[in-house]
Amino acid sequence: MERRSRMLAVCALLLLVTAYLGLQAALGAPAAAAAPAVNDSNATNETETVREQHAGNTLIGIQSYGDAYEGRAIEVTPDGEVVWEYTPDNSRVFDVEMLENGNILASVATKRPASACPDEFAKDGCVHNRVVELDYETKEEVWNHSWYDVYVHNHEVHDADRLPSGETAIIDMGNNRAFTVNQEGDITWEWHAREHLGEGTEFDEEYDSPAYTGPEKDWTHMNDIDLLRNGNFQMSIRNFDVVIEVNRTTKDVVNVVGEPGAHDDLYEQHNPMRLNGTVLVADSENDRVVEYDVETGEKVWEYSQGILWPRDADRLENGHTLVVDTFNNRVIELNKEGEVVWQYGGVMMPYAADRLGQPEEGGVDATGENLTSKVEGEGVEKQVGTYVAWARFVFPGWVSFEEFAAAALGAVLSLVLVFDLALLGVSRARARAR
């Protein structure tokens, strides 16, 4: 009886993983359903003309899995056709945005060997962080700002935004800072987390900041910066589980959503988007997208059905929500009822997505009527999905996890069968000896 139970358990595990991998294969296949385009019939200048030409398309920054540095940026149509692609060598691509002149601004982290690194970063190789402006047609760099950092992992540049002044705001997680740089390459504004979030600061006294872990440790994992309509900067401090608003003049933290360690609110989030009185957040470790009232902290909207480790969420003008469903290798568009009305799949660990022709800030707030509660009944299936996703993250890029999982599971099952048959043989031998 015990032997039969063991065999049933092994078979059940095999069926569960096989079913999950089949589902992932279906989700991962490039797919697209019609997405509403923006009709901008009053275009009267170059900016509006650019918006009209690309409106309805989606720009996606792709990181890539494991040890692979095969990141890229793509622009896809509502029908899923790739109409533009940028593939920098040995790099990962994070935030991408289309500028008013039609060029592309991309945050790119390039892995360099020790021989190509400055001496102070050359021990084991380094990361060359680059914010590049690309001519859309030729893909040539027409502007860039770059710097080196010691480690590739957790020291990559994740976000940069072009400001109306022509300056570029950049988040720098490796150095726990945010800064702006002009077209000539001069730093025009700089903000250091240790001075405003570290020990002895007002933020620390109120929220008990995580202890500073040293210059080359992943202390803040700052991963997003946005200029708000009031002139302040919004920043995502991932390892603190907070989204903060910083007065650009005084550099004081004037608003906080979330609290360090309060994982029911936010848990290592990415890419918040400020709306009209609310903030929409890709709440990554909670596997959901959530929206909070900025002043009261009240949750006004949430979506979590079937998504794994989302890292970007944008509210569109039509009230839909564009979500980067990272560990399901896809970008999806949800309507107000939480239904997937468009998706693009088959991308290796997407990081960010922008629906072109949409405003960078503002848009439609959710209401309590559209609240989609977190699904609690996913159980083992979701846990298996999480393990599969993390395995993809750590495997070398040339390894297909589905193939590896099938081979590994087959090997384990074979060992179990051999062991079980050996026990059966021993048991029968003993019975005959009696």
C-alpha cells in the first residue's frame, strides 16, 4: 500500500508540472488581440505627428534570463508584429521610452570583461551603465550618459526619463542616488539616499530604515524615477518597500506610500505610475498590481489573477491597465473588469512597457467598484509556477527550462522507480528465504 501511494504521488507531481509547463508554453507563444489605438486627429506639430504615427503600438524593454545578456527593445503593433528592434551586444535593456522627437531613450546595462573596465572596477569584470538616445530610423546613438560600476547584478541602470528642460533624470541603484544630467553631460541635480533615508534622517526616525550595508551592497535597489506635474520627483525604493515623493528644491521626502517591511502594502515593487491622486504600482513580490490613494494610503484597486512578478503597470487613457507580467514572459492589457483584452508573449523576462501615444503621467484613477481581490485558491499551481519562474531566472540563457525540467523530472522518476523496484526485489527475496 505504501509503495502504491508513493507511485501515485510521483505520478501526480509529474502531471502537475507537465500541465503547468504546457500552460506556460501556451502563454509564452507570441499572441496579440486587437488593442485600441489613440485617435489624435488634431495633430498640428512634430510631437503630435510622431504620436499619431506610433499610437497604439507598444514599446517593450526586455532584460533576458540567467547569465545571458541578450536584452533588447522592441516595438510591436496591436496585431503583434515587431516593427522596430534594438539589440545591443552583451547587454540587458530595462526602461525604454519614445521621446517627443521620435527617438528612443533606453536604459542599457552592458556586461564588460575585466580588460575593458577601468582599474577600480576591473577585478571580476564590471557593468557599463548607459542611458542612450537612439535615432529611431538608424538606431545610432545621438546622445548618451554612461558610468561604470563594480558588479553586474543589482548595479544596473533601470530607469531614465527625459525632462521638458532637455535634462535627463536617472536612477542609479548601484550608488543609491538619483540625478539629472544636461545635454552636455553635466550633473545638474543629485540626491543621495543615505542623506535622506539613512540613519538619523527624519525618514529613518519615522519608518526605521533598513541598515546601510556598504557601498557595493544592494541597499536600496532604487529602480524608478518620474517627474511629477508639481515639479517633484517620485522614486521607487524597492528594498525599502516604499514609493516616495521628493521635493526637487529642498530634496526632502514629502510623501511616502508603503513602509519598510510592511509587505502586505508593498513588497519590492517596480515602476510606480502617478495618476490623478493615486499611484499605480507593480507590486512584484506580491504578484499583483495595486493602486493606492496617495494621501490616505487606502487601496482602491488590485489585480493578481495569474500574474507572476509584474514589474511595470501603466493606466491607459481608456481606463485599461498595461501590465508587464515578467515571469510569464508577456505583456498584457486588462480592461476595467480585469479581463485580458490584449497580450504579447514569448519575450525573455520583459521589464517595462509603454503604450505609445499615451501620457507619461496622469490618466484614469481606478474606483472601488473595479477592485479585483487577490485570488487565494491558486495554491500548489502558483507555487510551482513561482519555482519555474525563478529557475528560468538563474539558468544560463541557452538552457530551455522546459527541456531541463522534463529531463530532470524523468531522471527523478526513473530513480524512484529503480529504488522502488529494488525494495520490492529485496522484499520478495526475504519472503522466499523464509
